[in-house]
Amino acid sequence: MVKDEKKLVANNKKAYHDYFIEEKYEAGLVLHGTEVKSLRMGKCSIKEAFIRIEEGEIFIYGMHISPYEKGNIFNKDPLRVRKLLLHKQQIRKLTGNSAEKGYTIVPLQVYFSDGRAKIEIGLAKGKKLYDKRQDIAKKDQRREAEKEMKIRLKG
């Protein structure tokens, strides 16, 4: 009885700030040996990363995986384009949806699931400036309410 355990490597908080996430998908990552070792050490960034669909295949650009220290000649370019693994029907659905105005595909998080490197991607619609302001106001209200509760509990 093995439980499905996720070990988070990288998270893209900016994506939730800049976009409304409509749908989420879990995709596999095509990696080389030293990249996996570097990921296990948590050396990954998806802040500037973006996803494109080309000729029926899906790729991630700008995902930075730091070179593995003990990897010497086997290390690959940290910013190289990496292929994502999804079912063909999911890729077709994403292709159709991302062709609509205002929709894009963004990486949300990188993690290990049952020993395999996975990436969660989301079909997202861009937020306008006033949407971001509303989110920030809600966050501030929630923070103030939590602060009030702490003061009441201490008092």
C-alpha cells in the first residue's frame, strides 16, 4: 500500500497572481539524468517559464534547472527546451482552448510523484489590473482578520 506522495520542487506563485486558472493538467517531463538529480536537490525555477504547442507536441521554454555539481560533461544547458508528456486528446483540447483570445498555458508547479518528475500546467486567462487589485484587497482583509483573531485570543 503505497500512498501517492508529492515532493514539491518549484512553485509558480506569480501565475496565480497574474492569471485565472481555468483547468489544471499533470504532465510528465522529458529529462536527462543529471537534470533529475538537480531537481531532487530542489534546484529549479519556473518563474519565467512558458509553454508552447508545436506540431502536436507540447514544450516548456525558460524552465531553469541548475547544472548538477557532480555532473561534469553530462550536464545539459540549464535553460534548454524540454518536452512535456501529455495524452494526445489533452494536447488537442489545450490547443483549441489556447487558440481562443486571452487564454495561455502556464506552468504552476514542479514536483515528484511516485519518484517521477511531474509538472502541473494550467489553462489560464490573463487578469486585468483591477482584478489584481481586488485580489490584493481580499488578501489584506484576510490578513487583518487573522491579526484581529490573534489579538483576541491572546487578550
